[in-house]
Amino acid sequence: MEVPQLDLKAQYAAIKAELRAALDEVIDSQRFVLGKPVEAFEADMAAYVGAPHAVGCASGSDALLLALMALGAGAGDAVVTTPYSFFATAGAIARLGAAPLFVDVAPDTLNLDPARLREYLERGTTRDAATGALCDRRTGRRLRAIMPVHLFGRAADMDGIGAAAAAAGLPVIEDAAQGIGATWKGRRAGAMGRCGGFSFFPSKNLGGWGDGGLVTSGDADFAARVRMLRVHGSVEKYVHQVVGINSRLDALQAAVLRVKLRHLPAWIEGRVAAAARYDALFRAAGLVGEGRGVELPPPPTAAANHTYHQYSIRTPRRDALRAHLSARGVGCEVYYPIPLHLQVCFRELGYRPGDFPVAEQAAATSLALPMFPELTAAQQEYVVGCARECLRA
């Protein structure tokens, strides 16, 4: 049996007519950059997330970049974030001349650990005598923000992270690229910090037909600055207040995303049901428990739901399992094989193996299995059966 890690063709088949009608409307208008489709999608996203303001942009990476630009981050600054995430999280920080500074993740969720964050802010920082700015004790860089990631579709502990950030006087930028629909105590990702950054890369739970991104915020002035920065720092045509970038959401992408947003709640329900089936199948196969080979993703709790952007298991035999599944036609992927603090491009930051052991262990053991709303029970039985062949051999 062939089981892809993601099957977008099944999704398209179910909503083909809706998508074609929305695209035809844009094509007939011959207006392809920003405009009414983007404005309508921004309004829909603001309502869905529960944030008063939403600003579309060209990608999830640009969403983080624009948020940092709006905060004024630049050379000599630093932003505290997780070492276990996609490169864009740290890349957006470094792109502005600031430095990503890392705090290890929690062993269960693999999200930024509030206790370790609090410890770093209390012991690893100092106040500049002249300006009063909070600075990293090791590098002397001024801290600009905290950037947690809602990894794999599960919200980070925003109570603990928010409290630590507030005590330090730092804003929180939520990297919600994988977190659309994720909630922490009833509040959705993207509505709990100064701003949130979303990605609409095709593989996301809400994915476009190309790149796309969006920034949400409850701060009207902040959102207005992001809106200005995305069009070369201009509010009035050919009059530039600051140097911005060209990062506009295409009207065609907005039209696709607006249709898909209507189906997102049902798709998330499908992912949650598929995750529950996986959990039951792995337990029935005798693969879960101490010494048995597989650690399942953290389940939903009273505080946090899980939207399962990825169903990522952990096993010390990860590489063998990946090869075995691939040989039997099962799509799987490693997210992420090298933690950010050990990337070659960040060597100058001075981090070494062993600095963040939880992130490093996750990078060595995590494997994402097929996950999409249309995944069938038969497909999942095959995946788990193949896993049992390998891990119980």
C-alpha cells in the first residue's frame, strides 16, 4: 500500500467547484495584488483567530520578519526563541542583524519551556546601566522580544511564557506557522502575544497554492506599521515613511485561502480523529510504554487542544523506522534533524552540542507519520503494522 505523508489531491477533489468559482472571480477582475480578496480574507482571519487586526503578506517567513521590523529589531539586538523549529523562526531574526538566543524546550510538548525561559531571564540577563534595557549577559545584546513556536499544531504554554515575558518587559511574537486553530485556555494561537505570524505554505493545515503569510495583532498601531512595511514602507503611493519590503499576499492566494478557511474546523476534526486512531493502534500493537519503542505526541489537555499539523512520534530507532516505512511506501519525514543552535550559519553564536539536550534528543528521535483529514483507518493500520514489523523485529 502507498500512504503519502500528505494528500492534497483528496482535499482538492472535495472543494474543487468552490475553489474554481473563487479563482474565476479574481481572474475576471484582473486585479491580482492585494485588493478586495485580500481584505476579505484578512477580515475572516481576524475573526477566526480572535485578533482585531490581520495583515496578509507573501510568506510565513515574511510574517515573522515584518513583525520583528515593526518592533524595531536590528543590529545589536537579540530575540529569545526555541532551538527546535523550522529555520525561518531563527532566520527572520538573523536577517535583521539581530541574534537568535535559545532556550530549551519542554520534554513533553517540545514547545519553549516556560521554566527554562524564566530561569534564563532571571539569571542570564542584566540591565544596561545607561539605558535600563534588558541585555543578554553573555553577548551584551539587547533583548527585543520572546518568540515561542506553537509546534506541530499544539499551543505553547502561553501563561508561563507570557508571565515570564511580562516580568522582563518584553513583547511576545507568536510563531503560529504550524498553529492555526491551536488554543491555550480557549484563546487561539495568534491572539495571545503582541502579534502572531502565520504561514499558508501548501502543507499547512490551512494551505494555499503557493506561498502566503499573515500577521495578526490586537494593537492597531502595530498592525498599521506592518501594513506599511509590507509595501516598501509606504502609506501614500510613492511616499515612503521608512524602508520596508515588498511582501504582499496575492489576490489569487487569498481567494483560495478564504474558501479553505471555511472548511478548516472540519479538517482539524478529521486530523484529531486520525490522531486518536493512531494512538489506539500503536497501543494495541504493544509499541507504547517504557522500553517499547514509541513515544506518542502529547495528547490534548484541558488547557491546550492539538490540531496535529504533524503526528510526530519519537523513537530511538528513528532512522531504521524511517527507512523501513519508506521502503514499504509510507511517507514520513524528520522534523527537524538539526536543532537551530547547531546549524552551521549560527556557529558564531557560540553554542555547542549538549547546550539544549531536550531539543537535541528530539532532533535525533522524532518522525512525522502520514497525517491529513482524509487519512483512512486502513491506511493507518498499514502504517502501524509496518512500524511494528520494524520495532518488534
